[in-house]
Amino acid sequence: MNKTRARLIAFYLPQFYPIPENDRWWGRGFTEWTNVAKARPLFEGHYQPHLPANLGFYDLRVPEVREAQANLARSYGIEGFCYWHYWFHGRQILERPFAEVLSSGRPDFPFCLGWANETWSRRWHGSGSPNEILQEQRYSIEDDRNHIRWLISAFADPRYIKVGGRPLLLVYRPTDLPDAKRTTDVFRAECVKQGVPEPYLLASNSHKDRDYRELGFDRTLEFEPQLGLLPGPNEDGLKIYDYVMARQRMASRKRDFPIYPCIFVRWDNTPRRAGNGIVFINSTPENFESGLERLVEFVQSEPYDKRLIFINAWNEWAEGNHLEPDLRYGLRYLEAVKRVNEPKQEASTGQESRVLRASSQVVRAENINFGRPFALR
């Protein structure tokens, strides 16, 4: 019998140590913690700042931190991390944590990679223009070859997550690839040439929804949150949405092609964007648990090897989006994961009723309607 009901993979952000590029762009010593620590509440009942509990304000250059993260994730039913991978035409950024995981063999915890193939601009911080480019993303067939050759070294690691014996690779912006079919063909052909299994390629629909099998991918990832499905996410001012109602809208699209589901834990990017940020209210551990339960039920018709569910995210602290414990909720989000993902006969008898009750627990903020941008005056 399987130890869990589904294969839960949590997205992992490596931006928790200083690098020269961030020193130049955002100021000396900048990490994600810079924004997290200075966040402040912007309306009554607004939960900010999110302050870390069990793991503290960690530095990902420290091996003991990475071990502690893996031990915590494993203890609560997470199968592995999907490390965001920043490859810019042969140049890597924020690569040190994963490089050390790869070279040291520690922690002994499964992983895969998600290629975050997008150009970086000052718009990321909410304080600049998308035209102010910090690091451009470029493509070429030669870079495709160089990229997959580097990836093969990661694929060969026994900890690498596989589907049907094939290493899992996610592409965040597949439609940004000038010739996606060429890239996927090159990736597969180079793996065959090197005598390793072809990669199992996932395309995120975070920016365009379609059947990505047409572009050479194996399946589409139903990324969350799908902010583009909500009214007014790019308008000026603070935008506030209800977590439960927003997720219902995101899940309402009908599909005639296979997808892997994803759930976001919570969301509040005001640490980065302040009064132009997006906040999801009612993103409680109970409502997260209810949503995750539905996704676990959804994948039960698949063979276990393909019961993949992605959780966004393990540690996106400056987006208020993290499974890692904070001072307000402690381990409650991770405890929700464990309750949902343990085999049914091992689950507590009161779990089903708890999840059903959670699905109706929506406390509305006064004078805030779902889908109505709320601007501070």
C-alpha cells in the first residue's frame, strides 16, 4: 500500500541568501526577508507581517537549514520540492542552494526543477516599469542543447522525481519559447543521445491556458493562483479577493485534455507591492485543507505514479504564500497536508466532517465584495 494518497510536490524559492545581482538591483544584502520584515498591515484585520516560526529567518547557504526544511516537509507528507531554476542563456542566478543539494547529496529528499523562463524587470518589485529590464531571457537552439546537457546531470541524481521512470521538468512560461516544439524535441533527443530517459515535460498554464501536448509537452499544470481569471488584478490600488470564491472561479473551466492540479496555500504580495498588491482573505488552514482534499480526491482515478499535485508554495514568504510555519498559524497548514494525504484507514475518524465544515467557513470582510478591486484612499 502507498504511504500517501497523492504525490505532493511543493514549489521552492531559493531567494533567501544575498547575491551580487540583487545587491545591485535592490540594495546590499537584499533577500526575500528584506521585504517580509518591513511589511505592515494596510487595512483592519490585515495579517502582516508574516514572521517565521520553527525555521526562523534562515539563510539557504547553510546546509543545516536545507536539512531542517526537508525533514519538516517529509514529516507532513510532502514528497519533494520543485526548485525554481533560473537559466538565462547559459547563465544561472540563485543557483547556489540547489547546486549544493546536488553536489553534496544532502538533504536526502526528492526534488525536481521548474524552469522559470521569464525576463526579470523592476515590475517584479512593484516599484518600476516592465520596460526596465534587469535580466533578459533569450533563446537559441544551441542554448537548448547546452541547457538540457546541464539538466541531465540533475536528472541522473537518484533523488530526482520521476513519472514512469522519466525525470519531471516543468516549464513556467512555455508560450515564451519562440519554438516550443523545437525545444522539447531537442530536450528529448539529447537525453536519448546521452542514454538517459526522456524528460517528462510539464507546461504551466499560468499565463495561457491550452493543451500543451501540441507543443511537445506531456501534460499541462493547472497553476494557481490564476490571477488573470479574477476581475481587475492589474488595476492600481489594493485588490482584495476571497480565497474560497476565487479558487472556485479558477476551477470552473472545463477541460478536454489532461492536467495536473495545483493549489496555492494563501496569497498576499503587499510585502513587495504595498498598496498595489493583491490579498486573498479567508485563506485559512481549514479552507486550504478543504481545497487540497478535493484535489486529492480528483487524482485518485490515476495510477499512483501520476497522482501529482503541486502546492504553491513551500516558502514564498514575500507573497504571503508558504507552508513553512509562521508565528500566527504555526504548523497548522502542514498538519492539514498530513491529514489529507495520509491513507484513509489511518486518518482520524472525524476528518471527513472537519473538511466538509471547513468548506463552508467563509468569513467575509465588511464592505469588500469578491471581484471588486479595493483601493486605499
